Amino acid sequence: MTVYQIADIRQWTEKATRNAELVAKGSIQDVGELMTRRQASIKETGSYQEGFVPVDEGELINSQIGSVNGSVAGSGDISYAALVAGMNLGDTVEAVFTAGHARPQEYGVSGKFPGRFFVRNAVQQWSNIVDANAARFKE
């Protein structure tokens, strides 16, 4: 193998790693932003839209905690761009809603109101989001 071939392999490897990091960070950011889309509460609108966080007084949307490798990296109304800025490939990113009514809002309460599925709907789009980011960072 020549020095030029080794340099080409090294450049390709660096580019692939850089692109993989861009895809991972972009995808996590996109899912985070998707799962935190807001809608005025049912008190104000009279209806709800599945996939959106209902915001009345802001307790639910502000109960988010984002962590990287188990260390809290953001809380409250999280900026997912900031959350992923310091992460590396292989890190574990977690985002949760901690308000007491987070689960009932996500899944609904039988006989009272249906689930909003703001987390589930975002997470279910992970594969499509990764594919879109991979296409965007292909070159």
C-alpha cells in the first residue's frame, strides 16, 4: 500500500466518522424537537392534536430533563441543539418528562381523555429521521 492510498483511507475514515456524528446529532435533535412541539391546552382550544405537548401553564413542557451518559445536560425547556453539541459517537442521550401528569398526557386516561403520544410519535419516526439526515450529510 502506498502512502497516498493510506492517506486516502485515513481521509475517507475521518469523513465517515464526521458524517456519522452529524447524522447522530441531527437525528437526536430532530426527534427532540419533534417530541416537544407545543399546542395550547384543550382549555384554550377545545381540542387537541396528537403528537403535540399540551401547554397550559407550562409545567409539563418545562419538566424535561436531558442527559448525556447519565449526567444532566439540560432541564426545563431544553435546547436539543445544545444538548447534542457536546456529545460524541457512542454516548447515550436520554430525554424524559418528569411532571406527575406526563404519563397520563402521553398515554391518556381510560374514560377521561385520549393520549397525546408526543413522545411515541416522535420516537416512531426515528428510522425516517436518520435516513433523511444520512441523505443530507451524504457528501
